[in-house]
Amino acid sequence: MAAKSDMTSLSSGLLINELLSNDEGVMGVTNQVFPIVSEPGAKLPYICYRRGSNEDRAVKTLAGADTAVIEVLCYADNYAHSVRMAEAVRKAMDGVSYRYEDEGGQSLVARSIQMTDAEEGWNDDAYMQSLVFTVKINNS
């Protein structure tokens, strides 16, 4: 039996980065995915994501899994492209499970990912789509 991983929902951003960066649909609308903030000089379109909140549950059931709330922001120079990006992100994440493993063999499993909110806006000369996901996480 494999040893339990030291990774917790605090590492959920690593899982989200890999999930989005390896999704064909997402990469079809942008090839830039950044944690928290875009890199200096980044050109539109791009995606930023962040862990907004976290709830720890030390139980081995899905109901007791850690919960991370992840916000994904899609930025584009036109409205239609921002919507296409949001649709690609939703398709990649909503209703899926995903296993992340780092170089050292530590792993983290998103048992369920559900979109819980979305809004749109204008920020820093770009159209923005904001999607919020609740992610149930277990380490394994």
C-alpha cells in the first residue's frame, strides 16, 4: 500500500495548473495559465487562478474531504474570446475528478470539481470572465 501523501488542499493550485495546462480545449483558446497573477509583459489572452478559501476535514470520506474554492479568471481583448475561454475552462473542470502527482511522487486527488458561480467584467483593459469552483480534495 502506498504511503499517504503530505500534500493537502493547500497544494490545490498545483493540481489546477496541471489540469488547465494539459487540457486541449483550454490550450486551444490560450497557452498561458498563471497562478494568482500574470507574469510581467504577458499578452492577452491568458488565465489566472487562485485558491480563494479552504476548509480542512480530516476524514477519509468524500463528504469529509478538504474543500478548496478556486477562482479562475479568463482575460481577453474581446468579449467573445473571453466567453470561449470561460466555456473551455468550465468544460475542463466542471464535474470532473483529477489526480495530480509531483516529481517526488506525492499526489493529490480532486475527487469532485463543481462550478458554483460565474460573473463577467472589465479589468485592466481586458474583458474578464470569473468562474468559481468548489474542489473536494483528498491526498493519497
